Amino acid sequence: MFLAILFLPSMIASTAAFGVTYSVNPGDNISAKLSVLKPGDTLIFNDGTYYQLYINPANGTALKGTATAPIALKAANDGKAVFDSGGTAEPIFITGSSYLTLQGFVARNSSASVVHVYGGGRGGQNNDHITLRRITAYNAGADNHHVFNIEYPQTNILVEDCAAWGRGRYKFVAYHSSYVTFRRDWAFWEGITTFGPAPRAPFAVYGASNVSLENVIGTNAIPTQVDDNYYTSLWHTTDDAINYPANNMTILGSIFYNNCEGHWENESASAGTYMKDNYFSIPVNPACPQFTTRPYGDGLTWNYNTNTGIITNAVFVNNKVGLNQFGAVGSPLLSNSVMLSNTTAVVSSATHSYVDFWGNGDNGIALKSGDQTINPGYDSNTFGTGAYFFVPARSPLKGAGSGGSDIGANIIHQYVNGTLTQTPLWPWPMEGRILAEKGISVTYASNGGFWNTLNGVYSTRADK
């Protein structure tokens, strides 16, 4: 007796040490390929342009991996597998899946969100343990749509080493979700002229709890027409404080610069905001007062919020106002931070300790024991803006903070799961992809980035 074995075209699989590896090409039936995947399997997308990656139990393509055997969908070559719906669908849509990793893709030109992890409303089911890694995405649909949209009851979602630009209200948003981490994501805000008045921002934590932002960068939230909207670096709020409180947000090692406003802690944001090792630089852009009546020029705003929060090891440089409480009842606790060359360092009565005030037009607050008024010693002539991302080895701020800690930020090493590692953050992990696809260098000042040079940043252990 002979057993016939049929191999379908482009469906030939190789057995790996862990699961089975399949491949797919443009023009293939992706749904058919997804439907055979089991825990531990991998589907490789060969180079080319695809219409859509649609993962939904409604059509038999929900992907359910396990903690020990996740399912992986990967580009054969980083950045060479492209999902482009031409504005007629969402290029990447995921619902009803778990323990799933997507890696190495480009997604663009959507009718709604570009990368949409969706768990609510008609036709949606919860997702958990989804990882989006090394994905560039741009051009959401007009109206209230976003580039990376983590929406409705999701949990344990990681968006790592991704980048977003082009049309879209928010570039990265966690909405009505929990335990979402944005890690080493770059958001370049540009372009949405509809759906207003409504805030726009590179990042938004909106009715979401236990959200972490680790080494993210948000920039360019600047209006291009009269619309009277908020343009902030990060918008933290909720529209349902009972069912979807915006509590326990953590921001570590992140950079917010050149937007109309910096981080905006809205009055409805909930308790538990913790911020460490962050950089805020929001110089006044003439387009902001020209096109909107909303506030502008604040590095960090605590807007009528009754909750306290912790802000430590921050650097505020060249803001109209470094920290603006905006009549807040609750007072953030500011410590071990630098206020440098701001028009006004602090507005209102933030509780503070061990803050260095240098070169501000007005400190705006009475100094306390432990505060400093000394030059931090940043060498911007050598390093460029990157000089503000570490405390120089010979700075008088070394060991001058509470408990012998430094005053200033450390944004030259990677944060992972809330822990500062010794893994270098620079050059930016997606430097090559972003430069090739967007034409901007995240790292080097010669092409729009922060650093004149990285020589000496790590070899001299300047952070120690």
C-alpha cells in the first residue's frame, strides 16, 4: 500500500525544533495560511506588497498560541513585507488572539486604523499577550483614526521598536485597555484635518490602566491649519473614570520635544502616574498660537488634576514653562530634576526637592534646601541635544540628589520591564528603517536627530 502525500504550492513547511515554519507570498490566500497555524508555528512573509493581514475568529483565523509555544508572523526580510490596502481596509487587524508575535512589517494607507488590535464592539473579541515588533506604520484614515490602535479590553500587549507617522489623530494609543507597554517607539505626528475639536498627540493613554512607556519619543505635534485643538506630546485622560480609569501610568527614559505642548496630565487622569528619566523640550512654535487658542509651550502640564504623581530625574529645557500645574489641586512630587533655560521653570506650587535651576528667566517657585543653582555642565557643543540625556561624569549634579543619587536624566540605556539595563539605547534600534522609509535620522543631528556624535558616550561611562 502506498500513501500519497500532497504538498500544495507555496505551502511547503519545514519542521523546526519548535513548531512548524510555513511561508507565504503576495497573491496567496493568507487566510488559508493562517488557519493551519498551531501553537509554536511560524509563518514567514516573503518580500512584496500584500493587501491585508486580517486575523479574526469570524473567518477561522484567530491565532491562539501559548506561553511556551507562541505563534509568530514574521517578514522574511525586515521591512520588506508590506501591507497596503490603498485606503480601503485596515492593513493589519487582530482580534480574538493570544500569545502572538508580529515582526518586521510595514503597514500603510488605511481606511481607519493602520495597525488595529481590537477587542470590543461588534465583531471584536479580547486579545492577550500580543507583541508587535519592528513594524513601521503610517497614514490612518481621515477622521478619528490612529496609526497603532490598542483598543478595548486588551491585556499584556507589547508594542516594541515600532515607528509611526503620517495621517492619524494619535500615532500610538492605548484605549480602554490594561497592561500595555510601548517600548522604544518613535512617533512623528503629522496630518489630520478632520474630527475636531479633539486632542492630537504622538502618544495617548486614554481610559487605560497600568500602561508603561519605556524609551519612547514623541515629536512634531504642530498644527498646519486653524482647528483649535490641543497638540500635545502625550495625552493622558479617560472618558469613563468608573469603568476605565486611567491609573498607574509609568513613563521611563522617554523624550518629548518640539510639540505645541508636552505631556498633558488631564483632570480626569487617575492616580499612580510615575515618571523617571525623561526629557521635555517644548519651545514655542509660531504655528501654535497662530492656529489654536489652546495652551502651548509647557513641558509638562498637571491640568486641574486632584491626584499626586511622581516626577523624578527629569530634564526640562527651553520650555515656555517647564512644569505647569494649571490650577491643579493635587501636586506632583518633583525631585532630582533639572530646570534649564526655560522662560519660567515652574508655575504654581509643585512639591519639590533637589531640583537644579539654571538659566531660567524666572524660577517661578521658592527654592528649598537641597535645590541647586549651578551649571549642570552639559556639553552640547560636542554631543548636541544628546548631551542632556546623561549627567556628565564631572558634573556637580553627580551624587547631588536625594540619597546620593544624580540630579538629571539617564536616557542612554534601555529600560525593559521597568528596569534600567546596561544595554545602550543609541544608535536608535530602528535607525536604519526609519531613515530609509521616512528620511529622518532618530540618532544623528546631521539628518534631524539628537547626537552630533556618540564617541565617548559609552566608552567613558559618562552615566556612572
